[in-house]
Amino acid sequence: MNAPTFPPAKADAPIPGLDPLIGQGAAAAREMVGSDPKATANELKFPTEFVVSRGGEYFFSPSIPALKTHFAKST
Amino acid sequence: MAIGAPVDLTPIRDDPSLATAAHNQDFRFDPKSQERCPYAAHLRKTNPRADLDAFGGTEVRRILRRGIPFGPEVTDEEKKHNKSSNDEHLERGLLFACYQSNLFNGFQFIQTRESSYAFSPPL
């Protein structure tokens, strides 16, 4: 993982872990802490993905043709 | 939008009176504590609220979620075997769609720098 965008954590701060629902790590397995309020350092491990991603795409809204022919056309 | 009583306001038991539109967004998290809601909980990771007050806040990260779930209800056959079918006609899922003014600040940031980043929210 690249350089963190946030300042470094305080020495005694816990490391929260990955989002169990949609977190994506190097492998399918994810870990988090904090699920037990009486033992907040206990790790909870999720060995398989919860969300199986099938693909994705980014789109313009409005579309590029609509921008060119209607919203941003020169008069 | 129907959500429910926030765990951060009532962590031990459900409180339907807080599930109303007037109250179900009425929580900010305590950045110093995960006793009421774990730091890594999905909804805290994707919208850290007060956890980011010292780091510029969350306004620039806002997205509009308009996902579309698909697939039929559980069939009697699946209920009987307590197992979902492999039949492709019975596939279920979510077509997740969201809108934001800036992809880098929105979905991409939430997915890569919050949900998939062990050190988020910053402590």
C-alpha cells in the first residue's frame, strides 16, 4: 500500500482493520478489531469475500455526447 | 430513506423511536472511542463523520447511493436445503451505483482509502 494520506497513528492507537463488507486487501481475507466492546483489541477475521465484485465502470452523467451536443455546445 | 435506530445512539438494544427520519442520522461518532460502534464497521469506514473533524471533515467525500438490488426471493427449494441455488436464473446481487462530483474524492477514495485501508479512520 502506498504512503498514508493521514498523519501517522499515535503509538497506542489501535489499527481499525478493513471494512468486513467491502474492504479489499491483497488477499480475500480481512481483519478488524473492535467488534467486542469488552475486548476491543480482539481481532475478527473474515477469510472469504463478502462481496464478490463482478466488474465496474465509471460514467459521465450527463453523457459525453449529451454534453457535446446539448449542455456544452457553442452557440 | 429507511435505515433504523443508529447503533451509536443505542448500542445495546433496538430503540424504534430513534428509527425515524428525525433521529436516524443524529449521530456523529466519538473519535476517541469504538465502544458504541467499531472503527472498522462498514458504516463508520464509509462515512467516518466526526472521526474526520480534525482532518478536514467529510463534505468533499459525499456520494449519492442509487444501487439496484436484483434477483428473485428465496425459493421454497432453497429454503428446504438451506442453501442458495447455483442456477444462474436465481443469481442475486446489487448493481451498486453512486453519483459524486469528483470520483477521486468520492467512490474511489471511500473504497481504496477508507474501506480497504487498515489505518482508516485516523486515530
